Amino acid sequence: MSDNKELRGPEDASRIAIHEDYEVRYWSNKFGVTHEQLKEAVDAVGHSAAAVEEHLKG
């Protein structure tokens, strides 16, 4: 089963798929950060949405 690129939100709300443009847009908007800041946070703490949110609140 492939990802539906038309979705506005993530397939799995607990994980950030940084390689999917629509998810990068969704999570960047949700956390109020740039795409680069989101990618840096994922690099720092992994793909867990909760961990990324905590890291960005920092």
C-alpha cells in the first residue's frame, strides 16, 4: 500500500516522515518552524513526533 500524496496530515501521527513533502509541510506548520528547523530536530532526536515537539520547545 503506497502513501496517498493528497493527504493533508501524516499517515502515522506519532512519527514524522521527513522524506515526504506533504508531511514536512504539515509538521512544520503544526510546530511553527521552518522546514530546515524540522529536519534538524528530526536529525537530533529521531522521527517521534512527541520527541521532536519536546526538542523544539526546548
